[in-house]
Amino acid sequence: MREKNLRNYAMNSGEEKYKVMLSGYIDGELSPEEQQELEQHLKTCPECREELRVFQQLKEVTGAMKYADIPEHVWDNYWRGIYRRMELSIGWILFSIGAVIVIACACYGLCKDFFLNPEEPIILRIGFGALILGAATLLVSVTRERIFAYRRDRYKEIKR
């Protein structure tokens, strides 16, 4: 990648070529010939010397940086929060599935004669069954959303 950049910049401008070489020079990635060529250029170009100085300072600062040690209690709270959210999510999923099944079974019990009647077209029975399952799912979903919205409503104390 660096060689490709060097070729592109060499075609555009000799000065740009040396600016691209500066980061490779700092990181020790230049060949001895490239390093010697850049050092010769640095003797005559104050702009590139200044840029090299800035890069060197940047490397010193970033090299001295260290990650902050996070206290153990912060990690404990973090993982407890993740577990709590997972438990709540799984609990609501199971509750929703159970509610949908119970509501669908109740509707089936009420409409059992319709579903077991062989004279009714199969497509109508499938459609009606899908309608019952969909309605049960929507009922549970909307109810769950309303419960969550009410808990998080910052303005529930305000009369509208």
C-alpha cells in the first residue's frame, strides 16, 4: 500500500513523495536507500523537517498513552446489567409466547366447531386460525409496549 502511494505521489509531485515517506521513516519501514534519500531531502526542506518533528511528537504522545484500569466493581456492575437485561428479554419473550398460545387456544375452544367442520373450506379455516394467532400476537405486543411506555413516561405526573 505504501509503495503504491509512493508511486502515485512521485508522479504528482516530488515534494509530496517525501511527505508520504515521513510516516514510514518514523516507523522504520523505509529501505536504506529510501531512508538516505529522505534524509538528504530533509537537509534542504524546512517544511518536511517541521512535519517530521510534529510526527515524532505525535508518536511520543501516543506511545506514552495507556488504557485506564477500570475498577473491578465497574466490571461487575456492567456484567450484572447485561445479565439482567438478558433475563428480562427472555422472560418477556416467554411470557409473550405463552400469552399468545393461551389466547389462541381460548379462541380455538370457542370456535372449535368451525375448525372441525369438514364442510368449511380449508383455506377459510387456515385464514381464520392465522387471524386469531395474529390478533393474539398483536394484543400481547401492544400491551407489552404500553406497559414499558408507561414505566418510562417522564410526564405521567402531569395532567394533560
